[in-house]
Amino acid sequence: MSVYGVISGKGGVGKSLVTTMLAVEGNRRGLTTAILDGDLTGPSIPKSFGLGEKPLMQRDGKIIPAVTKTGIQVVSVNLILEDPTEPVVWKGPILTSAIDQFWNETHWKNVDMTFVDMPPGTGDIAIKVMKDIPLKGIILVSTPQDLVTMIMKKAANLAKQLNVPILGLVENMSYFLCSDCGKKHEIFGESQVEKVAKELGIGTIAKIGLYPEIGKAIDEGRAEEIDTEEITPIVDRLVLEV
């Protein structure tokens, strides 16, 4: 099994969306994919796939992942809570222990690619995942704004300090495609993905636009129906590691 972390350094940039798109695209290529929802205090993956009513079960002391309609395996704290809006009020040691349990005590079934949706920032969970889970590498997620790019670089520098390869950079909200005029508008500023990728020595990039239909599909638990064409350069790169 090849394992990849997806990290942003900052919240609200669409890291979970990118994680979802990577798993969906990999699955469409005939690979068995899985998601470990490592954003324990802000889990969103189950809702994206409409898994709210499929709680995790155990067999022989192992966690049995929930499985989406197309066969993507998912483990998330929101599949344990009775109420998905219940806050996870856990401190650092408990959070890292939960990551340990999700990784080591889950019965992943013949998985080719697993994506770890990591929380924003460079705190305990990010360090835990990069140090203790055998990652093939990470995928960075950013948006065009200077502030987001600056904070994302903190995550990149953490990966370099821990000797974790950076396999790709995704710029989310890169543009808006106007349905009336057909032009792309960079409403959050000029794209910086090529410049930043060159600066960080990242060879594979992708740009994802703002599409209302993607947001609607995610909200309705139809993640497996979204168009993943724009993420294909990253998946092409990751397939080489499988």
C-alpha cells in the first residue's frame, strides 16, 4: 500500500476536497483507494461521500472501514460519534493516539493507495503522521493568496525537515470559469503555483477552479460524481509510486 499525506498548513483552502478528488480519481483508474481522515477536530470526509449513517465496526479487534458506493474505504472520527456535530475536545496526546489507532488497528482490505487528510497547520498530528506513518510523500494544497502561500510553505518546510518527499502542489480556487463569457477569472489573485513549485523544487502541479457543482455534490454526499480531470497530473505522479 502506498500512503500519501495531504496537507495545507492553513484551513479553508480545500485540503479535504483535494483528498477526496485524489481518492476518487485513483479509484476510477481501477486502484483500490482509501482515506484516513486525520483532521480529527474538523472531519468532513464522511459527509462528502454520504457516509453519515454507516458507523465503523470492529472484527477481531480491528476497525472495519466504511466503504463508499464505488468502494473507497474511509476511516473517520465522525463515523464513531453519535452526533456528527459533537465537538472533539481532545488534547494532543489523545489526538495522536487516535491517529495511531486508525492507522495500526484498521483492517484495510487490499488497498493500493491511502490518502491521509491532515489537519491544518504543523502541529502534533502533522508531525505524528510524517514521522510514524510510512508516507511515500505529501501533496501540498494552497490558494493564490500570498498569505496562504506563506503559511503553506511552513508545511513544506516541516516535510523537508522530516525528510518526507513533496510529490505535488495543488492550487485550489485558482480561477472561476464564467458560464456567460467562457473566460477564466482569477478572483483570488494571479496564480502563483508555477512560481512556488519552482521555488520549492516541486515538479508536479495542478490547478482546480471554483465550480459550484463540485460544492453542491460534496454537500449532498455525491463526491464520487465530481469531475476530477484537473487533479489528474498529481494522480499520474502518484501512480508511479504504487
